Amino acid sequence: MSPGVVNITSTVIVLDWFNAYPKQGSGSGSILDKEGHILTNYHVVQEAQKIEVSLANKKTYAAKVLGADPDN
């Protein structure tokens, strides 16, 4: 994996008639700047309650959505 590419794991809590359970999804993103802003597709983080980003050096960090454009 290139140093500028990250793996993203998102967790959504799914509710059914009897339970709530976590459902994970994953995707990739690109680091945009030295502050650590990452660009990814909307569907990767859509409705996620928890987001984790893994770097090429295997370090993992919690992340949050700062902005989104669901129409694109």
C-alpha cells in the first residue's frame, strides 16, 4: 500500500426486531494534507457510527466525517 493510501473500516449499528448489532464495511481513501484529512467515497462512511483508518505502517486511528457530498 502506498504511504498516501489508507484503509477505512466503518461500523454501522443495524437494528432488527429484537437486536442491535454492528455491521462493518471497508474501503480506501487518500491522505490530502499534513493535517491528516482524507478523501474517500461517500458510501464508505455513510451513516457510520465508528470510523477507523489504517495507514501503510499498520497504525490505526479513529476518524470522523468533516464533510460529505451524498449526491456525487
